Amino acid sequence: MSNQWKDEFTDQLCDSIVAITDRDEAYRFLEDVATFSEIKAFSQRLQVASLLIKGFSYPQIVQATGASTATISRVKKFVEYGADGYRDVLRKLEAMKASEDK
């Protein structure tokens, strides 16, 4: 992971995210800290990553998410060569969903 962007302010942001305890609190935080477009872009990238990991093709992902092929390509780079952030979060989301379904 690159440390170029890490500093006391990004530490505080990450700590803030970790401190969030439920979806409503997350919505309130996101609404205050990011624009609607930024929030939608983050959520789209996460969905693109999920579909890439599941083996969907670019055309299928474009159809399902509305993402551009440039966005898909960028996300694919991080899914394949990044810090495994997408994979870790998506794995945790799947585990949460599985425990809720029981």
C-alpha cells in the first residue's frame, strides 16, 4: 500500500469509518462528508468490483451498473493488483449477509 496519501487527516477519516456502527449512521456520515456524485461513484465502483470478482464480462457490468468501460478497467486494476481492499470488504459483506440469512 502506498503511504503517500497517509497522514493524520486520512488516519482520522479511516478511524471515523471504522467507528460507524450501523447503516443509518453511515448514511448520515456520507451525506455530510461527500457529495451525492461521490457517494454514487463509490457505490458503483464497489458493485463493479463485486461483479468483476464474480467473473462478469465488461458488457454485463456496463448493463448492470451503468459504469463506463474506463471505470471498469480502473476498478479491475485495483481488484487484480491493489491492496485487496475491495476483496476484503466484499468478503465481509458476504459473511454478514450469510449470518443474517440464518
